[in-house]
Amino acid sequence: MSKNLVVVESPAKASTIKKYLGGDFEVLASYGHVRDLKPKKGAVEPEHGFRMHYEPIARNKKHVDAIAAAMRKAEALYLATDLDREGEAISWHLIELLRAKDLLDGKPVHRVVFHEITRRAIEDAMQHTRDISMELVNAQQARRALDYLVGFNLSPLLWKKIKRGLSAGRVQSPALRLIAEREEEIEKFQAREYWTIEADAKHGGTAFAARLTRLGAEKVEQFTITNEEQARKAQEELLRAAKGRLAVVSVEKKQRRRQPAAPFITSTMQQEGVRKLGFTASRVMRAAQQLYEGVDIGTESVGLITYMRTDSVNLAREAIEEIRGYVAKKFGADHVPESPRVYKTNSKNAQEAHEAIRPTSVLRTPESIKRHLSSDQYKLYELIWKRTVACQMKHATIDTVAVDLDCGGRGIFRATGSTIAEPGFMAVYMEGMDEQAADGEERALPPLAQGDVVELSAIRPEQHFTEPPPRYTEASLVKTLEEYGIGRPSTYAAIISTLQQREYVEIENKRFRPTDVGKIVARFLTDHFFHYVDYEFTAKLEDELDAVSRGEKQWTPLLDEFWGPFKEQVIDKDANVSRKEVAQARDLGVDPASGQPVSVRIGRYGPYVQIGAAEGEAKPRFVSLRPGQRMDSITLEDALSLARLPRELGDLPDGHGVVANVGRFGPYIKYGSKYVSIKPPDDPYTITLARAVEVIKEKAAADAAKFIKEFPDTGIRVLNGRYGPYVTDGKRNARVPKDREPGELGLAEAQALLEAAPAARRRGRAGAAKAKAAG
């Protein structure tokens, strides 16, 4: 029997730590959170000091039961959950559950905190335990209560005013606003034409290019030349003046230093993982979690990186010494700066006691452990390793040169170039960028001196148009969220995932674009709840939560300050904002055939076209938009083509008419009282009668292959399914035993199988809710 019980979040972490502690310690996993707010109204009671009603998480019940069983026999409890607020809250909730079972009476409880999962770190942490930090717990409770109060009050308002199933989150809503406002900027953007004049020159056998910076006495700026006529005129003047040559009038040489980037924190790791590896933020965090919790590298199971949820750029003294020693040995002593590099965070809330994300030992090079890692683990580990090594290396030295070339007294061209004199840290790592400059490539120029004459090959006018601001990528969105102080780095992946799951945004060429529903939700929240999606307000609230975690502020007054005005605003908007006002209907024109107005608007099942007026004598027609169509860009012609449904395709030989249409569950063919789904590449707008007959026959053949046997007047059938033959009465399904021939089943045996089978699960939200309640 183990004297001590250690609890961590994940089984991988448990497995690694178990190997370090020996037989006196049992290590079990809670599998994440063990309690959460009850998923119903009233789980947080503002009128009673924000009392919170928790319940055990059903999916983790068996793991909590295992912890409870082990605690009955153990003499002491060690809580080794993560060192952030969420980890502190998991430990506290676990204590509450075990205390309710009378399992902690007289037994010491220790909180264990470590930044890396290595033998040295774990053994040291076990010797220096502390009590639960209620400041951290209360900060987590305050955040959870805020998210609950916003979600359970604002989301129903969205259902009523826009469509069911929508949600509004305290942090996801400002993030959605960022994406929607960027889209508005793009839609309003007016491109402007401008021209540049380039010279192709050659000297000493080396070709290079230069750009016109002065024309006559005028400095050439972006909009100096705005049309082809001006550009061609300038080209002709310059060619006449140059007579095939350009004269070097000045050479400016400089040497600059480039310093390495700071070691990774959560947000920068996510950004670089997106930019350099093509991962999503969620994928980055998943791989990082695995590297932190421990990997079997043959000789031992060890955590390969330090804790990956951090906003500190500090490095431990021991780590810096190891890195500097490695750099000196690998690259030479001249690649090590005279004194260690010390980085300072820009975040006022960064916990400086924490460390940046780094390898637990740089001596474990990526190549030396590659065979033990998955592809994602290796790529991310290599990125972290390189960034960490580079941050303690010497600066890079770059030689730059700018050459001005006179064009016969009529203009000045400038050529720029750069070369890397000493690569320094760049030999290991270079930080990525979200948007690459068009002329950002570093290039070398031939040796040039004042008075040199170079050969002019051509003068080229180049047409350009200004471009709208780019849509956000995951990397640039994470960077912007961090700059505004919206959320915390550990929540960015969840924010992005939620926006996609709610279908508020979609990915187009690796960039976020708001959907029609996303735009309307963002507009509704901005128009009617601006204070709560305001970037400064959201950041200030995060600062106050951080103050709670530091013990500088009480959590219930913070909630009280938020709740009163918010509740009043929800009540006011519920009463005074109409669904019609929120729907943002757009008039498209008039149907020439019927004379009825045509508009596009949002409904309970999404965007649709309406032909006719709700107050008119005739009932309006409603048609859903097709995939890819958008409320802001659909035309009258597009809308009228949608109204061609339902299409009558003709008749079957038995006299039944065949109709193509789109319903709630997608496009379909109807013949008689039967329906067949239409799947791509077939389309209800173009499908022919002949193809429809083929689809009907294919469905009949599939149904025939599925059918095995039927018992008349009982509703019981024996069918072939994805997982083999089964018996069904429409309410219950029962597998046919492997030792029975499905076609030989009798009615009594079929009924017995059904009686022993569980009721079929209901589909949809109601079914999911019922299943959750039952669990």
C-alpha cells in the first residue's frame, strides 16, 4: 500500500512522475477538471453573494472514484496539478469532493508546484510544498462566474433576436468583433492606382535594380505618379536624359546589429507554430502539452519542455549557463555574448517567478531524440529548442548599402542592398513575420563608388494598386488579442476554436472571414452591448482578474460591479430591440415576374431570400441561400435563381412526379411520398430527370442491400448496418449475435433482443441535454 497519493491532471504526466517518486507514492490522474457549474440557470446567484453551485463532471466520475478509493488507504495527499489558476482550481475542487466524503480528516494536504517535469524538479517540488492559494482559486471562480453570467443571459437574447443555437462569450465576442470590423474595412476599401519607375542596371557583370526617388526637383512618393500616361511620359524623359547610363552620385554604407528574439511565451509560441509549421493554435498547444507531460526517450520518460502556459520571458540561471556552454562548444566562444541576455516582458501581469518555454535541457538536441517523437512533437520541439538556443547567442551583424544614381540630371534612382557580415544567432533561428514586405528580400549590390558609371539596360514603369488590410490569420489574431489584452494566451486556442464551432467565422486561404451570422452577431453586440465588447473594457477586466489572483482585489465586489449594469442592459435590449431591427435585411430589388420586393435576411435556420412582403396579401416565399452565397454580396439575379426551386423535373413511368428542392437537411429529390438526398456534384438547380431516376435507383439498390427481413404488422425489421446486421423497431436497435444467421431470426428472438437493448439516443440538442442530465 502506498503511503502517499499524488494527483495530476493527465495520465501521461502521472506516468512520468510515478517513475521519479518510488513505491511510497501512488500517482493518479484527475483527467482535467473534476467539478463545474451546474449547466442551468441559477448556478451562480448574484443576489446571494455570487454563490456558485457546482456538480461533479460526469465523464470524470470514475477517475475521481479511483482517487477517493486510493485516498482511503493513503496517509497524505499531494496535489500536483498545473501551476496556473485552472490547475489551482482543480486541486481545490478535488479537496472539496474528498472532504465531502470524509476522506481528509487528519490527513495532511500538500500543494506541489513545478515548472518542468524532470527528476530534479519533481524531487525539489516535493520537498517545498505549500497550501492551496485561494487568491488563484478565486480568480478562476470569478472568471468562470463572469463567463457563465454572460453566456446564460446574452445567449438566449441572441436566440430570440437572431436565431437559436447562438452564443456570446465574454472574450470570444471582442475577438469576433475584431474579425468583423476588419471585414468591414476590406469591404469599404477603395483601391488607388499608383506607379513606380524601376531602372535595370548592370556593373561589373552584375545586374541590379533601382527605384526612382526623385523626378526633376520633385521627391517621388507613393502617389506622385497615378496613371499610365504620367508613367510613360516620365519613362521617355528619363530614357532621353540617361542615354544608356547612370552615374553613381553617393554611396552610403552602414552596419547594423540585429538582436535575437526573446524565448517563447505561450502567445509567441502559438504565433510561430502557425507561421513556420502551418499548425493551428490548438495543434501547437496539444503538442506542447505532450512535450511538457513527458515522453519516453529510451533511457527515461521525461518532460522535454518547461510549462507551456506562461507569459514570462525569464530563464533560470542554470538553464542560461547550460545554453551558453552548449553554444560555446557547438559554434565557438565568439558566438557567446559577454554577459547573459536578460529579457523583460511587456506584460504588467506576467508572473516573473515563472519561466519562459524552453527545453528542460538543450543538450537533448532535436536530432538526438527525433526517433522517439511524433511528427508534431518533433517539429514543435525543434522550434522551441532553436529559439531558446538563439536567444543566448551573439547578435547578427548586417552590412547595408544605399546607392543613389543620377539619370542625366532628370532624376535620381536608389538601389539598396544588404549582406550578412556575421550571422550570429541567425545561424540557428530567425523569427517569422505575419506579412512579408514585397521588396523585403535581402540582396547584394555590386561594388560601387561615387563617380562610377553603370550601364542602363531598361527603365520600367510598374503599375500598382493599394490593397485593403489583410484578414487575420491565426498568428496575427493571437498577436492582436495579446496587444489589446483580450483574454490570456492560454485561452487563445479555445477562443478561435469556439468562433469556428459556432460558425461565426470560416477559414479562407488560412485567414478568418466572418460568416453572415457572425457579422450580424458582431453588429448586434457592438450596437447594443458596446461596453462589453469594447477592447479596453475587456482588457481592464482581465487586469482586475489578475489583481484578484495576486490578492490585491476581492472577487465578489468585482462581480457585483459587472453584474448590475449588465443585467439592466440585457433587460432593456430584450424589451426594446426588435428582431426585425437586428436581422439587417437588405433589399435587392423587385421580382419582374410578380412585382414583389426581394430581400435577403437572417432567420432561425440561417440566411434566406424573401420574395414578397410580410404585410402583403400573398404569403411571401422563402428560399435558403446556397453554400458560398453571402448576404452582403448576393444579387437580385442570384436571389431570383434561388426561387426556381422547387423544380418539377417530369414524371416517372408509374406517374409519380419528380421534384428537386432544398430542405432543412439539404438538397433532395421527391417522388410520390418518398425522398432521396442529392449529394455533390449533383445540384437541385441543374439535375435532370434522367439523373434523378439514376439517383432514385441507386437509393433503392442501397435500401435493398440493407434490408434482410421484416415481421409484418410489428414494425420490426432485420437490417444491415455500418457495424453489421441488427434488429430495429424504430425505437431500439439490437445487434444480431455473431453466432446467429440474421435471415433465420424468428419474431420471438427478435423481440427478446430488442427488450434487452438500450433505448436509442435522441439526436440534436434536446437529446444531448437529456443524456447529460441522465448521466
